[in-house]
Amino acid sequence: MDYSKLESKINTNFKNQDFLRVALTHRSYLNENRSYALPHNERLEFLGDAVLELVTTEYLYRNFENPEGELTNLRSALVNYRLLSEIAREIGLDDFILLSRGEAKDTGRARQVILANAIEALIGAIYLDQGLEAAKDFIDAFVLTKLPAILKEQAYLDAKSSLQEIVQEKMSITPNYKVISESGPDHAKTFVVGVYIDDRLVGQGSGPSKQDAEVDAAKNALSKQDF
């Protein structure tokens, strides 16, 4: 596969293109192509996630005087799978990821998670191939540029905290969250979580982790205000 278009888009020419190939190889592809010489991208994703968190944390620390909790919310808004999957689509990553035939047909939430993981793996690949400064340049150009819109839309606000404050003020009780269902393989699970006041379901959400699903459920409850 010719990666020159992608490299031009991200302004990075890999010295060792195997790093890039691994970053764009999903586990499912190996199940159908057992002779493929390279591994899947999950180890690079693990590395890239750490690099992304370090760079965004340092940027927020140096540029904002907010307390720790607010900085954590800002960072979460920058590195969540929805935003990362949007970035992946913007740079055309979907055209280069190697997937099984079954995964290639999925265009829903599971694909969002795959794209977000590929962005993290790509960051890990850039870090190994060219060092921290090059990885930082990528994050500055494609992730941190989303911060003004996040601030304008207040997308960093913690929906769970907002819901808890409203419910405690109105009813003097605390909402609780329960997993309704979970599906999918271990590397691409989807959790469905409900938020309850006493035993009454007031909101429901889904996500690739219980924490993401809880936030989604809180947002759903806040949008309905049925409590």
C-alpha cells in the first residue's frame, strides 16, 4: 500500500514504514491473513495513548490556571474516542487501516473505537520512528487545535457531576449507575449503562468503557430532565 498521501497529510515521512504499517493493522486483519509478517497495532496503541496523555497534560498545565479537576475534564474532552475518531476521518485514516472483511462492513460505534485506537497507535509509531518532538508536532496540529471549539461549546463539562448536583439539590439523593449490557470482543467492547434515581431509570448511554457509557447516560438524563 502507498502511504505517501497519508504521510503528506500528517506532514510526517517515516524512516521505517513498518511502524506505520503496524499502526494501521487491526487485530481482525491477522485472523484472516495469518501469513502477514507484522503484528497488530494494540501495543503501539498502548504507547501512543501514554504519549498523547503526556503531551495534552503538559499543554493544559502550562496554558491554563484551572484546578486539577477541571484540567482533567479538559484532557478527557481532548482524548476521548469520539474526538479521536473524528480526527482519524479528517486525515483519511479509514482508507489505510487493514481490517477483516467483517470489521470493514461495520460503520457504527465499533468503527469509531477502531479509528480512535489507530490514531493512538499512529502517535506511538511517530514517537518510535522520530521521537517525542515529532509526536508532539502531530498532537499540536491535529488534537490540540480542537481545544478552542471544546471551550466554546463547553464540551469539557462533566455531565456526571452536573447531574449529581441537580439531583441532590432537587431530591437530596445521589444517582447511581448500572451496566445494562455489554457486547463485542474484548478489544472492542460496547457497554450500555443506565443511570437511576432510586430504582427509576432516568437515562441510558453506551460507550467502549463503563466510564464513557456512564457519561453518555448522564448526558441523556440531563437532556430529558425527567426527574
